[in-house]
Amino acid sequence: MRIPLDFSLNIRGRLVDLSAVKVMGIVNCTPDSFFRAGASDDVWDADILDIGAYSTRPGHGDVSEEEEKNRLKAFFGSHKELTVGDRLMSVDTFRASVARMCVEEYGVGMVNDVSGGADREMFRTVAELGVPYVLTHSGEYRGLSEMMKELIEKVQTLRDLGQNDIVIDPGFGFGKTLDDNYDVLANLEQLHLLDLPILVGLSRKSMIQKALGCTASEALNGTTALNTIAVMKGARILRVHDVKEAREIVRLWEERIRRG
């Protein structure tokens, strides 16, 4: 199968070329994230900052809409340089109202929705805002063909609303068993049939911890291994806690491609 590389995203009027893999750094504004290293200095070196205030770790507690907004307001208030500069930012939220606030008030240029549109207003909101949208598969996994069918239907709904830039996230860890996750990874290239860029979020997840019998803090090597596989299968965005290591993957892959 041909792996398309000629994708681009319009992020706040800036055309972002995805022919080179981009690194998305995780910035957690939560007190209960499963891995806090996303607050380390190297995250600021990412191509895109993905800022979230609602933990999606297993067993996480609920956070009200007001609290999620307040956490984000506090973050942006402490990092005003992000809102006046040209940094590319994404907000990690499943709430349409939170997405709108971040785009309209703080200059965020992308919405990363791990729920796959659980908020009925989300699709219409991102289309109105005109920002790229990360569509995640997060429901029950019933095989790759069913997953593809669900994604195709949602992509069509977004297109009908006028949404232009869509990124596909296969949703590692969301509604999937260990076997499910590795089945998706093994067949990741099949998602190119959607002709959309693919984002993967494998960083230090339980599919690594369970397979290696390690903790999140010990899962960097496993993360690097799986991210390398994902890049070889055509992923265009790596969502990670560890930006330096992800950049090394990208650099080495580009060296390999350059040499044929």
C-alpha cells in the first residue's frame, strides 16, 4: 500500500507541512495525570503543544466544565507568551465549549478530541471555528473494518458541516484491550485508505507497561520502539511526553528516507 506523505494542515492561517513527521508535546494542566514528565523543559521544543486540563488516565475522576476551563485559564494566564506568539497549540478536550474558549480567547489552533465527538456540539463547533480537528476512535473495538466504518461515517458528518482539516487518531488505549491495541498498530497503514493524516498517542501507555511489566516511568524505551513502528507505517504526528526522544526518531527516519 502506498503511504501518502503530502498532507498539510491550516493552523490559524499557517500551512503546516506534514511531509515531515511532527512532534506534539503533551502539556498536562491536571493534578492527576498518569505521567507528569510532560511538564519538563523539553516539551516546549515540540512542533505543537497539546494542552489538556481533563485527565483521561484509567480510573480518572470527573472534572466539571467550569473546573476544566479554570485550569486552562490559569495555564494561559501563566504562559502569556504562548498566546501572543506564533506557537502552534492544540487543546485536548471533549467539550465543545472548552474548545471554543481556547480557540477564540487564547489563540489555540487545533482541537484534539479523544471522545470522537461525544459532545454533540463538537463537530459543528470545530467546523464553525475553522480549526483542524483530531478525530479519535474511542468506542468499543470490534475489529479494524468496523473501526474504519465508524471513522468514515464521522468524517463524512464533519465534511457535510464544512470541516476541512481532519486528523485521524486510532485511539490507542481508548476502549481497547491489550490485544486490540496491538492489532491496530499492526494494521495502522490500513487507515491510509481514509486519505487523512494519522496521529498516534502511544506515549508510556498501559499497552507498553503491560507488555513489558513496567511502570509509566520505565516505559520510555517501549514508547520509542512503538513510535518508530508507527512512523514506519505512516503516522504524521507523534503525541508524546518525551519530545527529545521523539525528535530523534523523526530525524533518523528522515535520514533513512533521504538515502533511499
